Amino acid sequence: MPAHNKAQNISSAIEETVTTLEDRGLEYEVIVVDDGSNDGTYEKALSSAEEHETVRVFGYKEHMGKGHALRYGFQFARGDLVVFLDADSDLSPSHIPKFLDYMGEAKVEVVVGSKRHPLSKVDLPLSRRILSKGYGLLVRILFNLDIRDTQVGIKLFQREILERVFPKVLVKRYAFDVELLANATRLGYTIAEAPVELEHHFSSEVNLRAIWHIFLDTMAVFYRMKILHHYDRG
């Protein structure tokens, strides 16, 4: 669970996750990574962890980006299955048991949440629907990645995939998900999309600076994969 300046809701995110997994009777651990917050997120998370032996909190001082936080947290993970879940509470932890069931039923190695799944319940403004569809098309063309949405903040992986891919991942922020999933596909793993319910009220405003950085990072991944063959090196 990567977190940057989430002091207001990190405790509730942890509590809801713990309750969900315990109610399901799963053997689990929750790893929270504070990504250089300056609002007391780390202290809030530590306070919650004191009440649950299954929760561990790690962090560092500089804000490095979500991709870096997930790679950092993975080194402490011990399970055979690993879930990425954003700490902003937009995505309920109740998705986790459903993703676990879906992985078994579909017989896949990766399950990703998708806003564009026909069963998803997300109210996206027109501008964001267009951007999401356009970016999905770009990713499909560049990487032959048969996924309509790579950016939703919940994903389920078999541990082996992350062990093989993380050592070569370079993107720390904007196109981290694409780099990770494109490499999983390159290695022959199967990815399935699952529906999500998002409570976030998306703004109709478009962050052009973020879009530009996403595009640059995505093209950099393409260059490393298709031109330099960086990911094929031992």
C-alpha cells in the first residue's frame, strides 16, 4: 500500500483492509510504504500498525513516486501472491477477495482492475474517457498489451512475476504500470482485467503536464524494450 501525504485516511485504509482480509479468513500481511510524506502519514500508519501484528510500515524521506514505493515495499513481502492497493480509499479492499477468486477461475497470473471493464461502476467525465481510451490504444499498439486500462490502483500478481520483472523496472512514476505489465506479457504471463467500483469523483480538468510525462515515460519504455532490448539482458 503506497502512500504519499495520506495522513487523513491512511488509518481508515489500513483498518478496512485488515477487517476485509480477516473476515475472509485469509493468511495475509499489509505492508504500508510512506513515499516521502510531509503530513504525518508515516506516524499515522505506525499508530495503526501497533494495533495489528499483520501490518508493517516502512518509508523514506524523499518523495520518489508510486513505482519506487511499490518496488521498495516488495522487498519486505513474504506471500506467494502480492496485491497493490492505493491508500486513498477510492478503491475498497473488498475488491481483494474478488480478485483472488477471479485469478483462480480465469487461471491467470495477473489480475488488474479496469475502469473500462463492462461491469465496472465508474462515472468518468467525457474528457477522461477519451484520454483513457486513447492511452489504452497507444499501449496496445506499442506493446501488444491486450488490456484496456493499465492505470487503476489495484493489481494482483503471483510473486514470481515481480521477482523477475522488478529488477529491470526503471520508471518510478508515470508509466510504471505499463512497464511492469508489458514485461509480464513479454515473459509469457497471462493478464486478465476485472471490474472495479470507484468512489472517486473525477474532475473534468485535464492535467496536461501529467499527460505529457506519461507519454514520455511510455515512449521511453517502448525504446528500452523494442530498440535497446534492455529487458532481454541477463
